[in-house]
Amino acid sequence: MILRPLPLACALLLACTLAAHADEAARSLTEDGARLLEADRPREALASFEAALERIPKSPAAAKNLALACSRQASKYLARKDGGAALVLLDRALDLHPGRLAYQTQRARALLLAGRGGEALRMAQTVTERSKAYGAGWDALAAVRERAGELPEALEALERLQSLRPGDESLRRRRADLQRRADAEAKFLTHGSGNFVVRYPPDADPEVVRLAITILEDAYAHVTSDLGMAPRTPARVVLYEGGEFQRVTGAHSWVGALYQGGVLRVPTRNLQRHRQTAERVLSHEFTHHVLRERVPSLPIWWHEGIAQFLEGDAASSSRRRRDMGEQLAQQRESSRLLTLDELRKLKITRVQNAGTVQLFYGQALHFTGWLVERFGAGALPSFLTALGTGTDVDAAAKRAFGSDVSGLYKAWSAAL
């Protein structure tokens, strides 16, 4: 999903309007804020526009400037999947500039990321009812419907969006992918428990379905205990037979499961023959589900480190970390370790170099294990809880580990 920022011309126009009736200080603050928005620094622009509004509190132009800056910063939080932080800013934006469709659409996405699907649906529906021609509203509605598992309704929203953007080939591919999933799952049966909603083909082997549910429940107990948190709603799981998993997800044949679109997607072909591997894979993917729902601002590289660390029992995790530590020590000696900045910026799904991918996952796993070994098993849940309540990463790290992430990373590297 693409988040399109509002055009800067809006802010510049408002600055001119404001300048006609503001005192010199307010005018200067507004011009500073516009320049900061131009430089893609909305957090700093917020402070300038806030100060301008304090000087002329009844100015509609000043209020709209501040709302725009709130929206721009919220876009950054949404890109990081931090729905909670985005909501705070979007509520302010809508208070300053009520009824703006762009802000309501952003709010629908923020609610979805924050795990408030019902509110997200109502907000997205409000946007599409207000304007049938506003494409971003249909885009948000499709995302909400898809996350809820309402695939026919999501397809309907995408069709409306396609009618507004007939030449958008990426949208056409998105519709085709969703149609494949909808076709595959149309006749599936459903098993519901307190922790999972599992969908599976009507001709699936009952023993395999029961085994999958058993493995999932074991993963739930293990992962939630180690993380110190559980998902707020039952996790959605879809089981696929034969080649359906690859056809629907586009994953390689060796992929054992996938957390995609808020759903754990699991091929059943090897559950019985390779149960131990299945237990590791499902623990890994379920960990992603818990972290995405409860700690949406957790960086991707840390996501992968924690998911790997929780794949098995403590002994196996320690063994894998020890083996990986020897390899990473050699990489450090040859100055080939990924820097913290590289870990943060790497789009791992787009990386073609196998060595870089191995380093990314290896460093993430070893760093997580080092944290637990050095600070104790309780420090990681403490960090995640703080981060999940809206604290930024460095502040949460200082609270749990006594140092910001940069300091921790340097200490880890030195300890290899």
C-alpha cells in the first residue's frame, strides 16, 4: 500500500494566506515550517507550526498548516507500521482540520495497524461513502477487508479502485493475487479456538488438520510466554494442500510457512514427516504475528532476530547462536559485518546476494541471543512492552538494557 503525501503547495499556499494577517514572528515561523516540510522534516515543522498557532490561535490557515505537518509525520509512522503513534497525530490533524478525506483515510490505516479492525472498517466506509471518486479511500477499504479475511469484499473495493485507475498495472497484479487467494479459499472449512481461526480445504486429512492445530497451540504457549505478551485477537491461519500454497503466496517450494497479510499461511505437505521443522517454522511465523500486532514499530531486523531466537527451545537457540558467533567473529575481523545503519535500511526481501541475506539473519539472531544472555530473559519482554506502548526504540532499549541501540550494537560487536 502506497501512502501519498499531500502536495507541499498546500502548505506554501497556507503560508501565504497566513502572512496576510499574522505578525512578523508568526509569519517567520510559518515560513520555517514550510521549508522544513519541503526538506521532508515534518517533526521539526510541527514545532514551527505549533508555535505559529499559539501566536494566532484563531487563524484557520495556521490550524491547517499544523494539521498538514501532523499528517506528514503520521505518514512516516505508518510506513514503519506504528499505528499507535500515527493515531495520536491524525486525531490532532482531524481536530484542527475536520472532515479532510486524506486524514480520515490515514486514520483508517492507523487503526488497522493498531489492531482496531472494526473502527478501521467504519472509518474507511465513511471515506468511500463521502466520495465515491476518492481512490485512496477504496484502497484503504480493500486493505481493511483483506486483513479481516473478507476477500470477496476486498476484491470489490479493488475493482472500484481499478475503475478510477484503469492504467495502474501494479493494482491489476494486486487484484489478480487476491483473486487467486479468494478462489483457493472459497470452499474452505473453519475451525475456531480461543487462540486461532484455522481455515482448510474440505478434503484435507483430518489428522493433518489436528496436527497443525496442536503445533500452533504449542507455539502459542511457548512464544507468548517468552515474549511476555499475546495477540489481542485470535490469529488467522490458512492451511493449503498440494501446490496451492505456492500458487497463492508466490513463495518458493522450500518455504515452510509464511506470515502474509496478517495471516499465517501453512502448506500441509510436510507437517507429519517433518514435525520438528514444522514446529520451528510455525513458532517463527507466529512470533511475527504477535510482534506485528503488539509492537508494530519494532524494526524489521530485530523482528527477524527475535523470531529466529524463539524457533526452538533454549538449548537449540544457544547452540545456533554459538555456531553463528564463530562465523560472525571471522566476518568482523575482515570488516564485513553489516553496520547498524545497514541493518536498519536493508530491504531484505529485495536483496539478491545470498551472503548479505545470511549476514542479516545471522547478526539479528546472534544480537538477540546476546541481549538475553547478558541482561536476562525478562529484559526482552520489558523492552517490547515499552516499545508497544509508543516509546521510541532508543528509549525502550535504555529502559530495558541500560543503553540506546547504537551502544548495545557496539557492545555486541566487541563481544564477538
